[in-house]
Amino acid sequence: MLQILYITAFAALSLLAIANLIRSMAALARTETVRGRVYRNVHPELLDETGKPTREPLLVMKSLDLDEARERLDRMFEASPGGES
């Protein structure tokens, strides 16, 4: 009798899990579509206000050599409170 109760509970929980999975997949499919266009591989931060991907560079990095980077870090450390010991 107890086995039947366990099997029934397991079946009910598995049906709820499968229904939840299907609901989540449907919701994900709805949110991927932006104004009729699907952007699958675009991070949300790379979209502008209208939902289109931006074409401009968002970050420009200047390369530094190792010595210059160490000097800058040393200056920042010495300028911080408690930097000089």
C-alpha cells in the first residue's frame, strides 16, 4: 500500500515538473523575440533602447607595458590611506 502511495506521489511530482519545464521553455521563447526579430547570441547589455544591437565599440583599452602598470599600481597604493608604512 505504501509503495502505491510513493509511486502516485512521484508520478504527480514528475508531471508537475514536466509541465513547469514546458511553461518555462515557452516563456523563454517569447522573451527571445524582440519586436519580431530574434537575437539569440546578443547579450542584453549590447542592445540599445529600441532593442537593436549596437554597432559602436563600447570599451577601448590602451595597452601598457609591465613596468608602467607596476608604477601606476605603486602610485595608487602610496596615495591610498595607510599606503605608507
